[in-house]
Amino acid sequence: MHYFSPPLDSRVVIVADLINHATFSWKSDTVKRLFNSRDSDLILQIPLRISQGSDSLMWNASLSGNFTVKSAYKVAYALKHNSPLLAPQASSSHAQAFKPLWKIFWSIPTKRKIQFFLWQCAHDRIPVLSNLEVRGIVKDAICKRSGLEPESTFHLLCRCPSSLMVWRISSLRLCFDSICIFWATQWNLLIDSWQPLPNGKSNLSLASFIYWQIWKARNDWHFNSTHWNPKAILDRIMLNFHELSNISTLDTRLHTHLSPSSPPSHWVPPAEGKLKLNIDAAFSFPSKSAGGGFVLRDHKGKTIKVASVFSPFISNPEVAEFHVLREGLSLLIHWGYSEVIIEGD
């Protein structure tokens, strides 16, 4: 997990001011001046898109992003009758335009049930409150968690503050465009942005698990009154994500960098009154990404804290081990512990 602090400089700066548009790279001096050392390091690790294409206007009421009279009529009708907007259905021309993206959609390395769930989301067929209101099943479509707006597919998975907390503490750290109307449009933008990157499929795979677990957690909250805990949701996401990385259907082998000496067969507790943080790192050669787990326990073996981290853009196992160790130290500082024994493989 990553925690970001406000800029040390009180001046308001937009992201464009942090980028050298001539070389299309970060202005490292500016970033380091405005942010503390930890945050500046994390920012400078974010890759910038190589393509320098110009921005263009997009019409969010159609899947293709192009304005059509039919989609405009639907928007006008929804505004006039104060009814929720339905996701645009793909016409033959739209389907043809998005054919490459749909092909990538079904090749995303994730579970089949999640692929089917995402397909339902893309066609706005999951039973969110706005869809249930249209069918006459419920009378009030306002999101019960936020109370801000109707619970559409996009609101539930991307814009609801409760869901945004899960995205923000994940390694993807996404903040979705507030002017977007349909989930399908947002998903297509993610596919288009990430697919060319070396770790693009890994990012899309992780995003699919986040969408799925947000939906499951929403249902647990709605029907079972289960407490909404973003940290617990993220832990389940990372557990399932790493489990999937180990199965042969992904054609990916997860390599753990072990020290030459064999690890102890059982956990050795620290001295009385002391704490021990156990860390473990895993590295994936195909996706050039790493995962890490942290468990903080006292001398009696009682678990004090647990955490996990997923890190893209890791070059080799040695860097993965160092990166996870650094994250462990950062977590100890965040938790407020200064004298802790750290043990790894």
C-alpha cells in the first residue's frame, strides 16, 4: 500500500506542470521540491505514455465516443424525466469499432466468472439500484453507501467514495474521470491505455479482481450488513490475484527469490517485549512485477499488523526483495514502530 502526503509547497500545481513536454519525462527537480522524498520517489516511478498524441473531445453517451443523434436523444429523455441513464448498447458499427478491444477483453488473464461479470458490466446488466429502478423492482436508486447519486454500474465500481478508497490504496492508485457516465467507456479507456504497456495485462488483471471484489463486498454490505473495510477488501483482491498468478492457465510462473540458506522450519519469536516483522517477496519474470506480504507479531506470536503490496515495473528478483524491504520499513514508520526485528527469506 502507498500513502501520499500533500505537497510540501503550498502552491497549486497540475500534473502537466510536472512533465517536461519536450522530452516527455518527469521534471524530477520540481517533483522533489513539491513532494516529500517517499512520495517523489513513487511519482518518478510512474511511467509516462510515450505517445504524444493530442487530446480530443469524447461523447460519453456512446460506446465509440462519437456523438450520435440517437444517444443525444437518450440523454435528453433521461434528463427530462429525471431517470438514470442506461449504458449505450453496441450497434453493428460500434461493435465493429470496438472489435479489437473486445478481443483483448476476453484475453485478460483473470477468472472466467470475472470475465463474464465484466461483460455484464459492459452491457449494464448487473442488478445495481439504477437498473432495478428501471425494472420497477425498487423505487429509490440513490446509492445507500454514499447517498450522493443513483447507484449505476459506473458509480458503484468507480465513483462511489467507498469504492474509491479501495482503488486508492491499491498499487494502481486510479482516480476515475468524474465526467464519465458509463462503465464500458471507462473500461475501454483502461484497455486502450494499458494494453500497449509491458505490464498492461497484469494491470488489467488486477483491475478485474478489484471490480469483482468491490461488487462482492457491496452485496455483503447490502444483504448481510458486513462492515465495509477497504483494507480487508484489498487483502482478498491481492490473495486471489497472486493465487491466479500461480496457475498454469496464465502461462506465468511466479519466481520467489530465496536466499542461499534454507529458512527456518518454524517461526522464531523475538525476545519478550519486542516485535518482529516477517516479510516475503515474489517476482514474476513475464510481467516484471512483484508482490510482497508483511506480518508484524509480538513475542507471543500475536498478530499486530498485516499488509500486502503489489508493485509493477520491477526489473529482477533482487530489486523485488529490496523494494519489498523498503515498503516494510515504510509501513513500520507509518504504523509508528521504531524498534522492530525484520526477518525475511
